[in-house]
Amino acid sequence: MRVLGLETSCDETGIALYDTDNGLLAERLYSQVSLHSEFGGVVPELASRDHIRKTLPLIRQTLNEARLSIDQIDGVAYTAGPGLIGALLVGAGIGRSLAWSLGIPAVAVHHMEGHLLAPMLEAVQPTFPFVALLVSGGHTLLVYVEKVGHYQILGESVDDAVGEAFDKTAKLLGLPYPGGPELSQLAKSGRQGIYRFPRPMVNRPGLDFSYSGLKTFAMNTVKKLGDSIDAQARADIAYAFQEAAVDSLVIKCKRALKQTGLTSLVVAGGVSANDCLRGELKKLCDKMSVELYFPKLEYCTDNGAMIAYAGSLRLMDGHIEEAVIEAKPRWPLDTLS
């Protein structure tokens, strides 16, 4: 089965073709970073308009790369949520209409399920069940994954997600959008032990996260330095912030693995590309004899390949959407069961 995947949940337009027999055939990705950078963050209306401009041309390019015509695809998968409602409606509208016009099935894909299953695109795949740490955009989740479509939320952020905290702290330090990768790069010049940031909620039982207080601590540190803040101080703050944010993720992953007794950990989403997080989780998993899985770096951020793959699994399992265009800006992952 050849499945066309459309990802338009936020500020990246991702298109891909996945064949259940031959794997990924072709893909295209367009990032809106330059469009939103002057505003310091994503402007939803501009994001929606750009998806409208880019989605159909990218579909044509992807089909050309795969040397296929549009009538040679067998199904369409599109991100239906969570995300920006306008951006989601672009992908849902094009995806569902295209499937209806071709007389082929369509399926709505949960954005976070796409991230969760992205490591399955690799040659070495995790086996079920496993624990998943999903750190993407506005989401920070620990999930017990029994099998595809069967997810139990073990813990989640009670306020800011870790990715949001990275971006907001980067903005405090005067770094350009997108701030998370910029902060991580700046942290490489920082010095250990200059600042000590709190590790939110690690002294409480449970697996929930909190990053609002960590962001506020960073803001107060910057304000305290005032005009005396220099390049080295910014790097030291970036280092301390990243150290605290990563520590809290690692501590909760350790708890989740002990609580479930599972020996596989999947880490996915944009923040999973962070070198510090990858290094610390590898140390943890080596110590606990746990298998650790990441997607390729290009599949950590939003992309069409993960949507095409997740959609192919659901279509093969008989999931088909009615001829209705619907988007869900809020869509709990554990409702998929």
C-alpha cells in the first residue's frame, strides 16, 4: 500500500510517500523559520497561509521524485491534531478532499503518535511494549506504549512543555527564533557550576513535569545581572538551564522505567535532537541495561514521513475517515485506544 502523508500542524510543511512493502519512497519538507523569525515565534495566520501555498507544489515534487502519478497512491494520511487549528485544516482539507476525489481511503493521524512511531522508520526498531518520552513543541509526555494505538499517559507537563521553556529562555537571552537549538549551541560555551537552577518536581512522587518555574528562574537570573550581563554570562545561564531541564527529564525517565519494569526507551520529538539529552539518556540506559531508541535527526522535528508511516499502519488496520474535514487542536494521545 502506497500512502501519501501530509504534515501541516505548525510551521513546517512535510509531505512523504510510504510504501508498506518498500518503505519510504520520497519526501519533501519546507520550513517556515525565515517567515516567523522576525516575529520571534510562530504567527498562526501566516503559518496557515504558507501551508496553503506550499502543500500542493510539495505533493507534486514528492510524486515526481518517487516517479509516481497521483492515481498510483492507495491512501492518504494527514495530521488532524493537535496543533494550530488553521494549519491543521489546510492539511485535513487537502488530504481528505484528495482521497475523496481519487476514491481511496483517508486517515487522520495524531501528531504525537507520528513522533512516537518515527523510530520505526529505522532499520533497528524497538519492540513493544516500551516507555516513550515525547518532547515536541507544546508537549512533554511519558507514555507506556503497549502497541500501536494503545497508549497510557504516565506523566505530562502541568504547565510549560520543555520545548516551550527552551524557546522562551532563549528569547530572554536575546537568541533568534527558533530558540531551542540556539540555546543548546550557546550552552556549549557555558561553564558548569556557575549557576545552579532548580530541578522542578523531582522531589515529588509521580512522573509529571513542570517547566514554568525553571523559565521564571532563568528570567530572574537575567534580570539580576541587568546591564552587566555579557556573552559569557549568557552562555553560563544557557548551560545551567539546559542542565536542569535535561536532568528533570532523565530523572523522570528513570522512574518510569523502574515503575513499569520495561527495558526499552523511545525518545522522540524536536527536543530529542538535543545532544545533551541524548548523552545523558545514553548514560542512564547503559547503567540500567535499557535499550535506547531515537529517530534520525531529520525525523525528530515535524515531517511527513512519520505521518505517512503512522497512517499506513492505521489504514492497514482498517481505520478510514468519513468524508468529513475535521481538525482537533487539542487531542489527548490516550484517547486513540
